Amino acid sequence: MIELLLTSFPFLIRVLYLRLRHREISLYSVHRSLYVWFLLFLALIFTIEYYHPESETGIVPFRVVPVVSEQGGTVTAIHVVAGQRVAPGDLLFTVDDSRQAAAVAVARSEVEAAREEVAVAVSQMKDAQTAVDTAQARLDEANVQLSNQEKFRDEKSPAFAQDRLLRAQNDEKERAAELAGAQAELATATLQAQNLAPAQLATAQAQLQQAQVALDETTVTAEVPGRIEQLTLSVGDRAAQVALNPAMVIVPDPTDAWSAEVVAGFTQVNLSVLHVGMPAEIACASNVNNGMQNSVLPARIVRIQDSIAPGQVGPTGKLIQPMELARRGEIVAYLKLEHPEQRALLVNGSHCLVQAYTTRISGRLAGTALGELIQAWAIEKAVVMRMKVWVMLATGAGLGGSA
């Protein structure tokens, strides 16, 4: 309406001219001024809509975390109710764990047996070391006897006897063989005590840990803070293990990692004027009220997606047909509220109207009076947006349908 009034001056001047000249005012006599009026109106509308883009596809996105059981089984207890808030680690439900508990008990007994094996191996290693020490002492004694007999022989002592020398030599060989055998048994016992038995113990402990993990998986806990929704589980049901059929759903609390509060799609032509930091206003259907309080919220664009969704391709086993991907896609912009405390006013999944405003003109219009006028014209778009919010309120209340 304002655009029509502002661009009507050629028509008004023409009519005033014809009146002053006392000429007939007809459609033919004013058709040129009407044409100019129409062209000016189109130019103004195009300029305003181009530099102050709007989107009617805004939404308040939110994530959901499906809850499934890692271990299949019969549900034995449910510890939450729908709508309950949970924190990480809170118990949600449990499934039958008799099989897993039995496996843990068996694994623990195997660990105890392996520890006993380690203790026995250490004891056997000590016994083998004692045997080596004894054999070494006997060998040392035999070497002394042999050395004495050889000394008597070399000195041609009357105490020398050939049979004693031979007996000492045989004794020394037997003691050396005993020592070699004891050392071999010590090596075997050491290998058993320091390698084999500890390895068996480690294997048993790993099996116990694996069995304990399986037992722990029978109790399902919350991984994120949020609210329980869509609780369809009952005691006696078979716990689902597929995320497509979850037992319940957690709607996580907003986090800094999920900072975008509204996502809106703009036409591809708007990409030339959209930019990070661009001011905008958001009006979501779920927070529109008859008092018009907190219905239009200031926001700012924080990120612009640099890819258009219809163009994405993946391995499908067939050649790409551009015609199949030539759907009209949108430029996706992520907006964040200027005042974080207003985040509580947004309802997850709500449909929103988004109006962006150009506050910096670039190119040939930068610094010109026309550029300043285009920026100032944002106030008219703000007024129009509030009129649309009134329409949203009327239609949403049941007047003329529902929004």
C-alpha cells in the first residue's frame, strides 16, 4: 500500500495537469502515467524485496536421541516416566540379565583359578631355584674332590689312588648333569611363572571384563541431559536393539554446540545480500499471542550453509540425471536470538516467519542517497511483518482456517 502511494506521483501530476487544462480525464489520456506508475511500483517492490529478503520456511530445529538396548532381552523394570527430565547416567530401564550374570560368575571363577595357577607357578619356580642351588653346591664339592685327587697325582703323593681319581671324575660329571637338569627345570618354571601363567590370568581377566560389559549393557542409562518423550516400553516387552524402533526418545537440552535457534530457507537469489551478522526478526506461530508481546523477536544470522540440498549426490549404482536433481533448492541460514533469555519462548519444531534487513549497501549504491533510502525502508518491511503476524494470530485462532 505504501509503495502504491509513493509511486503514484506520475499519475497524480498527470491528472492535475489535465484538470488545469480543462481536458477530459479518461483511461486513454492517463494511460502513459498509469504505465509509469506501474513500472515505478514494480521497481520499488523489487528493490525492497531484494534487499530485505524474507522466509516463510523458518523452523526451530531440535535433536532427538533414540534410546535402545545394547542387549536384547525381556524388560524387567522401567525407572522413568514420559516427560521426566534425566541427566547423564540416570537409569532408564533394565532387561533380563540372568545369562550375563552367570557369564560373569563363570569368568570370575576362571580369574581366581588363573591366579592360583600364577601362585603355583611362582612356588614351582622357587623350588626349581632351590634345586639349582643344591645341584650347584654338589658340583662345587665334586670339583674340590676332583681337584684334590689331581693334585695328589701331580705331586705323586702316597695318598694318590687311581680309582679315587676315576670316582671323583665320574662324580663331577654326574653333579654337572644334575645342575644342567635343575637349570632346565628352573627355566621352564620361570617361563610358566613369568609369562604363561600371567598371560592366562590376563586372558581370564579380559573375559571377565567382557562379561561385565555385557552385564552392564542390560541396564540402559541416559547419555545426554534432556526430557523423556515417546515412552512406549512396558515391563515384559522385548527390548528393541534398532534405533528405528526405540524404546523411548530423549529430547536433549540445548547446548552451545547446538547454538542455532532458528533455521530458515531463502531463495537462491537472496545469497547476494545475505551475510553473517545480518539483523533479522523472527515470529514463530507457537509464541504469537493476542497481546502481541514477545511475538516478534530480534535475531541475527550466524551462519549460511554454502551448499544447496538438492545438488547432493551419493553412490546409487546408476548414472546421475541432472534433471532429477534440478529441484529448486533454498539457501539455508542459521539465526540466533539477540537476547538468549528469549530462547525459552521458542517451541521446538515451531513454524516461523523470518524477515532479514539489509543494513549495509555495497557496490555502486554504497554511500548514495538511494542506498540510504533502501536501508531506511526496512521499517516498512518491519510493519508489514507485524501485519503478517496479526494474520497468523487470526488464522491460528480459527478465523478463516488454521495456520
